[in-house]
Amino acid sequence: MNRRDFLRSAGTLSASLALPHTEWLRAESSAFAGWRTFEVTTHVEVLKPSGLTRVWVPTALISKTPFQKTLSNKFSADGGTAEVVENKADALGIVAANFPAGVRPVLTVTSRIATKNCAVDLSTPGRQPKANRTELEHFLRPTKLMPTDGIVKTTATEITGGAKTDVEKARAIYEWIVDNTFRNPKTRGCGVGDIRWMLESRDLGGKCADLNALYVGLARAVGLPARDVYGIRVAKSELGYKSLGASSEKVTKAQHCRAEVYLSGYGWVPVDPADVRKVVLEEPPGNRPLDDDMVKKARTRLFGSWEMNWMAYNFAHDVALPGSSGVPVGFLMYPEAETTDGRLDSLDADSFKYEITAREIS
């Protein structure tokens, strides 16, 4: 990929920005009405404990949002001790469990949530109350894997060079992500989210925790508060996308990171360029071009709306696991565990076993 290709959308606004956002909002209003209730259970077992074993599982979002209300977070840790540790700035809840030597480390966390499909009409500014200044500043800060200076700042400035408003800046970054990145099926888990490395190496492939982190970092670099929202798909898509939903009640590998950007007059606006690239790669028959009708519809829809067949965990980066002797994790979207031998690989089924199930209650 040469420099011209790498920045082929920088400083310009894609023609797709002209698509009327309200058109599909009106057409699909029936699909964006009403709350649904889900129960999501995470069952964790450490198969090779050694001495004191610690286990950490994210709870459902601990703050109320327009798209999710967390009804309860319950847990059990037979033979061990457990507590919920919260960080309200990132809506982060962690069930932290300790199991002494000789005790079988098994932790079960059950969250009940209500979700509602979320869409923001971007055709006219509303009268959204202003967010707390401290909150907005929190979601402008750089993190270890998501700096806002150097190549990130330079790239973001070039991308938004032709934008006059914050909405246009947010859209320009979104369109650039869709045009210039790709979903890499070989990426382990949901990716890492090391956006400086992505830009410096010009390797813009990855999965949701990479592509949406890139969106968030670029937005923050030009002064737009933005945040990753880590979560998990809990049901099939009702909007016709096989690739954007869970295929069964077993959702162990259905983790998905989304993003939000704060726009004055509109509040927090949902976006998900990573899922556009997922539609491109995975929606049957696969490898669809960007001008495919289904891709174009997803591209329009996913700037300003989310289908809530998904549960949010938190907005957190650089998460210090309570009581851990190891380094912070970049984000908390998977169960984590640690023994006296060190941190376990949460994607290694041989030493760290977990199952996540989801069912719709109403």
C-alpha cells in the first residue's frame, strides 16, 4: 500500500455522506422500538490452578445509557471470595474472585440487561443536555495503545482537512476507516488496538478492537470526545445481517467492540466502522465490494445507530485487574485469570476454560 492509497480519503468527504440518514430511520422505525431483556451468564473454570488463583470477569455496563439498562449483576464463587470493583468513569464493573490453593476455581457471573435499538438523527441538532466537562475530557485522553499525537494526530488532521463541523469530522473519519481498513480473519480474538503501530506499519487490518480503536483515537486527536464500548453479541440480527449477530445461545466467542463519538447538539453518537468491514468480508457469499447494496446500507446505518442484539460491558482502557501482580490489560472484554505461575491466556482453552451463554427473557 503506497502513501497515496493509504491516505486516499484524507482531506475529502466521501460521496456516501450525502445519503439521507433519516431515510432508513423512517423506513425501519418499527425495528427500532421497544426494550428487550436478556440474561447473560459467564461460567469460568481454571483447569490448571497453582497456589492462589484469581479470576476477573467484566459485568454488564454499570451506568444507564439510551441503549442499555443493567438490571442486575450476580455472581457465585464456591470455596472462594468475590466482590464487584467499579470504576464509574468508564462504567466498568469487575467481578474479582480469589480461590485459595486446593480449591477448584470456578466463577459464575450472571447479568440481566434491557436493551433498546439506538439511533441518532443527525439531520438536525437536537437539544441534548451537555455532557459533564470532566466526562468529555476523560474521553479525549491518550491511552497506552491509543496515543493522540505523532502519526495519529497527523493522519486525523489530514482526514478531516475538508470538514467544517464536528459532524463532518466524525463522518470523515468513519468513511476513511471503512475505505482504508480491512477485517483480517487471522487476527486473534478481537485484536489488540495498537493504533500507532497500525498507522506506522501501514497494516490497517484487524478486527473490531483494532478498527474501532483507530476510529476513537483519530477522533480524539482532532478534539472529538470518543470511546470504545466493549461488549458481546447476545442474539441474532433482526435487520438481515447473518454476520452481525450470535448464531446460538452459546456466545463464548461473540465479543464485539463498538464506538461512540460525542457531538455537541446530538450527544453520544453510536458508530461501528468495524462492522461495515465485517459485512464486507463475512456476509454471505463473502468478500462483498464496497458498492454492494448490503454493504452500502450497513455503511449508512452504522454511522449513527446500533442494533442492540449486543450487551455492553464498559468503556475502559489500560485496566488494572484488582489484586493482580501482572500488568494492566489493554481492555476488559474477556474473562481473565492469574495463578502463582502468572497471567493465563484468556484465549487458551487448555488452561483457561469459560463458556458464555445468552438468552432472551422478554
